[in-house]
Amino acid sequence: MNKNKNKKIFFGKVLSIKNKKTIIVLVKILKKHYLYKKFFFKKKKILVHDEYEIAKLNNIVSFISCKPISKKKFWILKDIINNDTKSN
């Protein structure tokens, strides 16, 4: 039986890589207002566990839910979608 069957996959942009084995990811969720039926974005910062520290700043990553790793970390890095790093 597939253990990842009921787990939700999210996508977001890496905001910070300052912590060891932890990245901060910004996730935008499209929602619809219940009364006015207007669409809007909700933003949330999520702490994601990055075991091998492969994510870089401004990368687009996907991550999946897991059992709690610490007080605020419930997510683990799945893979890097887009390397959006630009050199100046």
C-alpha cells in the first residue's frame, strides 16, 4: 500500500535558508470569498525540513506533509522544481 496516498503536496518559493536543515517557503493559496465570490491569494510561510541542504534561495520547491519533526516543522522537501537563481 502506498503510504504517500493521502498526503498533500504543496509548491512554494524559498525565502530563507539561514537555518540548518530548515528552509522557509512562501506558499500562495487561491481562495474564493464566500459572500462576494471574489478570488484572492492567501500567503503563508511554512518551515520545511531539508535534510541534505540542497535548496537555494528563490528556488521553486515541492514539499509533502509528514509526521512532526519539531514544534513547527510538519513538512519535508520532496524536490526542486525550478532553479530561479540569477547571478548579478
